[in-house]
Amino acid sequence: MANIKLHDLNFTPFISEKELSEIVTSLVDKVSLDLSPREVPIFIGVLNGSFLFAADFIRKYKHNCEVSFVKLSSYKGISSSEVVNELIGINEDLTDRTIVILEDIIDTGSTLHKIYDSFKNKNIKQLKIATLFFKPDVYRKELPIDYIGKSIEDKFIVGYGLDYDGLGRNLPAVYQLTTEVT
Ligand code: IMP
Ligand code: MG
């Protein structure tokens, strides 16, 4: 894998396709173990960043499930803002259902906070959070995260759904920022 350039920044290979696949498989295994075989969960991907992770996760899940997506955004460029927009896209009746949120990455936790808020009054049975990546150095909330694919240092990454100003989502592997940005 070679270095890549997106807009003005350089990125270096960080997590290969093979490792990504292994991480997703282990998340699916952990989630599957916790769900009763008779239960039909609703997997909810958080757009745009989780579209590839959600697609791969759902394909590896071996039992009946429903799939939906929500959208909100908290990111401009490479620094996370505390302002998170409204969550849109949930029209289903979620009463007594098990919801598993599929997030690409949890950074400050602002997005996660919004998700918890939005599902609070929907009378669901349980809400589980599965995130592909987690940045423990940045996370500032007390909210539980049930499944973490891989904890990473606080450096900006792109690929496998994650973007830098719109670019990089289509990369099958994950790359890490090389240059220092202030
Ligand atoms: P949070 O609300 O600060 O936890 O940020 C979560 C969202 O910010 C994620 O769902 C991503 O869309 C985006 N994000 C956070 N860190 C990165 C990164 O390193 N690269 C690309 N996007 C990121
Ligand atoms: Mg996201």
C-alpha cells in the first residue's frame, strides 16, 4: 500500500482490508453472542461514514435482521465540532425492539450523545452501540459503548467510509494523516 494525497494532505497506510475484515467479523461475533436467536434486531447505520462498515457487518450477520440508516453530521474538515445536527431517518415503530447502532468512529462522543437522546423516548427494548473505531484520548462522555472494533490514537484517518472533506470514502483500506495540522 502506498501513501495517498487527498486535497492538501498526505496519508499513510494504517489498517489493511484484511485487518478491517477481521475486525468486522469479531464485532459480528460479539454482537451475535449477545442476541437471542429468536430476536430480530434492527441494525441502524449512521450515514455517511458507516455505509461500508454497515454493509460488511450486515452481510456477515447470519440471522434475520432489519436494516435502517440515520443521518447526522458533526464534522467539518479534520476537527470535530461540538455542534451536531438533528438525527433524521427513523420512521419505523421501534417499540420493544433491540436496536444496534453501527458507527464508523466515536471521537468526542457528540454524535453518540445525540443518538442516545433520539432513542430515549421511543420505548425500545434495548439500545446497543457498535463502533468500528474508537478514539479513547478524545472521548468526553460517560455514555456506554457496547462493542469497539479497534481503539486508535487521536490521529485523523480516512478510507473505508471515512472522509476528509468529501474524499477518501471509497478507499478499501484505512489511511492515517502524516502531516501535523494545527
Ligand atoms: P464525534 O461526534 O466527535 O464522536 O464524531 C463522530 C463522527 O465524526 C464520526 O461518525 C465521523 O463521521 C467523524 N470523524 C471522527 N473522527 C474522524 C476521523 O479520524 N476521520 C474521519 N472522520 C472522523
Ligand atoms: Mg459517522
